[in-house]
Amino acid sequence: MFIPTLVLWLLSASPEVPVTPPVPVEAPPPVMPAGAPPLTEAVRVLLRLTIDASGEVAQVEVREPGGEAFDRAAMAAALRWRFEPARRGEEPLEVRVDVPVTFEPVAGAESQAVGEAADAQRSLTVRPESTGAEPRTPAEPSAAGLPPAPMSAEGPTSERPELPPAPPDAEAPAPAKQEPPSFSTTVRGQAAAPPPVAVGDFHIAVGQLADVPRNSATDLMLLAPGVMLANHGGEGHAETVYLRGFDAGEGKDVEIRLDGVPLNEVSQSHGHGYADTYFIIPELVRSLRVTEGPYDPSQGDFGVAGTVEYQLGLEQRGITASASYGSFASRRLSLVWGPPESTAATFVGVLLRQGHGFGPNRAYANAGLMAQTELRLGPETKLRLFGASYAARYGSAGVVRETDVVDARLPCDTDADSQFFCLYDPNQGGASQRHIASVELTSRLERGGRFVQQAFAVARQMRSRENFTGFLQDTPPIGEDQRGDNTEQSYQGTTVGLRGRYTPGLTWAGQPQPLELGYVARYDNVHTRARRLRDNGGAPYATVFDNQVRVTNLGAYLSLRGAPLEWLTLRGGVRVDTFLFGVEDLNRPAEDRQGARIPEESVEAYGFFASPRASAEVRLTPSLTWLTSAGLGARSSDAAGLSDAEFAPYARVTSGETGLGWRWNDGPSSLELRSAVFATRVSQDLVFSETTGRNQPIGPSQRLGAFGSARFQWEQRLDVQASLAWARATQPLPGASPWRLWDGTVLPYIPQVLGRVDASWRGTATVARQPVGWSVALGHSAIGPKPLPLDRYSEPIFLFDVAARARWRAVELGLSVENLLDSRWRESEFNYVSNFRGPDAPASLLATRHFSAGAPRTVRGTLTVYLDLQEDRP
């Protein structure tokens, strides 16, 4: 929280001609500097304002700096303040005044997530003018005995008397004297992150690391350790997420939210829990919270490997327009706007993308809009309205057999590169639409309490077409050829819901005891279907499943944090979830053994589970903590697999973690280190099946792993984050002890070692006597070999991305290069039996490697224009 306080004292007034002080008319609060680290102590900036005879702030000087970024933020806000001018009688005066601006962290930040939009509170008190020396104007001699006017670089200042600020703790003047006017504004902004529930609970401010090249907001997940992304479906298809030793698919094992709005889709035809984040505009992502493991009671369905929540906000005020053009005719146009008089929680963003793709059948086009406004309903109440719309269409090359690439059998040129990026089936790709509306009401209560209510609605449509096996699965009518295995998966549905939380702000023995109560109510009404398509013409010839699904999820949680000892903090809580499933199976047979029947059937099922979670934090030193966490979590059932009147089974996850965290902060520099070991056991896991094109149950699984991460920040110049993670995922042998987490068959497709480095360096140079801002950035991913079925392993992957930018005044030029070394890497890799030679070719029973090609070197140039800025920085 930062609180700029303006106190105007007029010490010069004539008994005969009273002096009226300036009266604030418009005083939008400053915003926290973009990329500034969370505050742990107050930062004070003392400004000297010149308020002219029209009430405008004509000049701002820094008398006592608080740091370059904070100086700029304070000055930028002061230049937007407007006043009724000071007057002597009826004549307006020009005056000068010293103004202290204080940036402070939010009180009680332990109950507030990082990146929550700034709260604002303004109060205005105008007291009668004081007596004393009166200000002079050039047309009037000194009648009150003022000293001669001092000289400054701007010339004589007799018409601008200095108005010293009131002492902060000054008592009110005696009754015989009149009190000076006072104007104050209170703004609560970004503060230090709330205490983590586990070592793997990361509150990640994107900040300067936004300079690192990224294709979409999904890539921001790489800022958390142990995360890898892969995509076999095209630019517009959701990414496959690997987290904490889980192949989380496109969302089956990771809960994904956008400022409280759930993105996971129940019973999705492509996979239960499918979550597409490609629609999120990266420029509007202020921070992420990545909770690895089920340790926070607020985590809900799909939070098996963890939870990722995108938190939106636009620190940069004004209009920012950006246009990019790069390899393979890729084009990107973005426009974001933050009204200067509003907080970071108010913004509008538009993003358009289009390109031919890096090979045949990889073209894409998509457009998205996101808008949010924050309204102040009272001193302690705000209303936030958010909306988003998105539409996309994309092609996909699918997978190819390694042997066909080596032997140059694919229908492309015979050179190595053409074969590597070629395809079999051009009838692959997809389209999607998403529309979101959210309303959130937040009220601050007495004693630091908070009450939040949110209502949301999501409309979603998706269609995808993929072929993993060629001509293998179809059983054609007698005398006809195999029709192909291309699978069309479609999904259309609506989600509406409520969620809320209440923090009463309790205290015990003089110490705050944060207690939080929360709830969620969600209803999904979806139509999900999968069909087989003919290779010739693409017409559907068979229905795999066709379901109308209605799911009601009601959940509630309680969490409590207390410190029984000075060096010990305990956190605990429990979450309870209930699900009611209603399924209309529209793909039943038209007859059975008893004769003809209607080809439909209804299924109703119910499920309930409770998930306790707890952690203990031991402060070994003021900077070093030891944190141990344990918890239970769950993944709901795919409604397509339920039977009538069933007590719905759930995948239960049991997880534990222990590790150390250390943080050093020295003014503009900070360093944070974390490391931990963890173990996880899942009662019913899912693994990708090429025959169905989606995940299928395999029974219990277990993980054993460790990670380490570090982030170093120095002023607004250098930001470096690095992480290394190891995990071993196995399927336990029947009857094996649950404590033998390292035994069993290794699960396929999950990399055991992941490393990531993100770094950005910013500075200013002088070119032709003009200041030019610049930045260089690096992103590096190292992915160890991934186990494949039948004891095969993929090759390791090493990728380097670089970017550079230069800005002069309001114009910025940028250049980014992804896959700098132009590696031929395989984004997804599999090992199974297939037949892509044609419907008449004999099917081979020998498994071979299949892969989807990763993007080659991609170069992109960007022109960005900043308009109507809050601050004028190079």
C-alpha cells in the first residue's frame, strides 16, 4: 500500500484580505512502479510542487528521493493532480509546496494474494485558512514584510511562496487560530506475498521477466520450477502441462484459474479437465500463483499436481500499441489501454494473431479481447467487472513415424528438413471460442477482515480433429476398405458459478489469527462427443461417445493460521466437495437382446470427499525457514465413465513436502532461494492412449522428487530466475508397500529432469544526446530424456530464446529469436503401433517412435508505441 499525503499550509495571510488555500479537485493516486518488488517497508519520496494560478501542477521536483522507480511514480501522479487555485481575495495565486508521498505495504497482507488489484481510498478535509504571512503577487508589493524573493533556475519566484509541510504528528492549532487545510489520499497497492502454504507455493510477479520471449500467457507457467509444456495439436490447442512429475495433460491434474474463474472443463471430449489458456493476453498478466501440490484448502477439483492462478493487472497506464512480424509470416497486433486516472485493475486489451506456421497444415488465426473495470462503491468496498471473448482456428500436422522420416517416405520434398516438418493427414486441426463474464465484490471489514463475493459465467465451444494411428482402429463393413482413424472431438457448454471467502480478522492473545472461510458453487451443462472421420472426405462414419452432461459442484473450506511460539507457525484446514452428475448417453444401441429400444440412456451419480491439509513453518533465522506440508486432494470422475446410482469414485492424491526457504532483501536488491523434496501417491492415474486420442485410467501411481529455485533482482535493472527439478513417476507393483515410492514401472512421457533460466537486463544509454532505454533477455529450457513405452527414451532437449529492445521516448523497437540454435527437437514423442501407409497396407505389430516436430528458429521484429503515458521514461 502506498499513501501519498498532501498537506498545504498557507502561512501568509492578511487580516484584511484572507488567503484561500488550493482545494483538490482531481487527485488520482499513484500506482506501484511496474516491476517493483513487493514492499517490506515504507518508501518515502518528498516532492516540491508548483501550483499555478489556474490550479495546474506546473512543476514537480524531487527533494528527497526514494529510488528512481518510486520517484517517477510519485512525480507522474502529481502531474495529474488538479486544484482550485489558491486565492488572495478573488485573485488567484501561484504557490509552491512540499509534498511527502509514502509507498507502504498493505497491512494484513497475509490474507491477500499477490497481484490483487490495488484498493483505493480518498478522503478530503478542508479546514479554514490559517493566519500568517501572505503570498505575494508580482503586481503587489510586500505588505506583510516577506523577505526578498529568492532566485532560482526558473527566475524570480516572488509569486511562488514556499509552503512548508505540516509536521506529521503536529497537534491542532489553538482555538484562536484557524487550522490549515489538509488533503489526503489512501491507496492500497501490491504488498509482500502472503506466507506460502508450502515451499512449492510460488507467488510469481512477472515484472521484468516479461522481456523473455514467450508465445502466449501459457508460457508464463515456466516461471515455476518443475514445469514443462508441450503441444502436439497446433497453435491454438491447449498445452500439455508437465508438473511435479505428473503428465497433467491439458489440465486433468492441474487446476487452472483466471482471477478466480475456473478454466478446467469437466468431461471434455479431448480429456477430462481440459484447460485452454491461449486466450489470455500476456501483457495483462500481472502475476501468477503456482501452488505445487494439494496443500492449500482453497484448491479444488483437478488440483492433483497443483494449482495455477493467473492474476490480471496493467501497471503501465496509457495506451500501448504493438505490432510484430516474423518468420513464417507470423503477425501479431496488440493494443492495451489503462486509463491514467484509474488503478492497475482497470484495463482493456485486444490481441490479434495470424501466421502460416512453420510447416504444412500449421496455419493459425485467433483474436481475443479482455476488459476489466474497478468501481469504488464506498471507502472500503469495490466492484470489479471483467469480460473476455476469444475465437481461434488452427491447423495441425499431428504426429509422424520416425522410420518414415528417416526413409523419406512422407509426401513432402525428400530433404531432411522437409521430411521432419511433414505430415500424413491434412484433415487435422481445430477451432475454439470462449466468452467469460465475472463480477467480484470486495469489502474490507473492521479489524482487518475481508469479504469477497464473485459470480462468473463461461461459454465454451471447441472442435478438434486428430489422427494418431492412421489406419488401425476401424473395423469396416465386409468388403470395404479401412476408413481411417481420424477422430473428431467436439465440446460445447456453459459454466456458471459463485465463489466467495470471508476473513473475519480475528485476534488471540494480542496476535492476529487469520481465519478464512470459503465456498464454491459451480454448475456445468455441456455436450461432449467424439466421432471417427473418413480419411477420404472427412465425413463422420462412427460415433465413439455422445453425452449431454450436467454437473453440480458444491464445495466449502476452512483454513486457520496461528503462531503458538515465536518461531513456529502452524496452518491447517479442510475442504469438502460434493458432486452430482447427470448424464444423457445419446449413443446407445437401437436394439438389444430384448428387442428394439430408444438409443438413449440416463445416468445419475453422486460423489463426496473431504481433504484435510496442514503445514508447519519453523523460523530457523529471520531469513531462513523450514516448511513441512501435507495434504489430500482429488480429481473428480469423468461423467462419461459413470454408471447409474453410482457413488462416484474419485482419484485421491496424498502428498507431502518438506524443504527450506531463504530470502535476503537489501533495499533495491533481493535474493530468494527455495528447495524441497516431495512424495505423492495417486489412487487412480491416467495415461495418454493413442488408440482413443485421450487419457485412459491405469490404476495407482506414485512420485518422488525434489526441486530448487532462485530469483535475484537488482533495482529495475537485473532480474534472474533459475530452477532445477527432478521427479521419478512409477506405477507400483501389485501388493507393494506404499512406502517404497522408488519401486515400480516407470510411467511414460514424464521427463525426470527439468531446468529453466529466465533473465532480463535493462539499462539506459545516451545516443546523440538523447536517453535511450534498452533491455536484453534470455530464456533457456533444458529437458532430460523422457521415458517412452517399451523401455525407450527420448532425446534430451536444449532450447535458447533471446530478445533485445531499445526505446526512445514513446517508440520502442524489439527483436526476438526463439530456438536460437535452430535445433531439430521433438515437442511430443510417443512409442506405439500404427499404420500410416494406407488402408490396404498390412498393419505392422512393431511399435515405433512417433513425434510432433517442435518449431525451428523463429525471428520476430516488434514496433511498440506508448501513448498518453503516466510517466515519461526512456
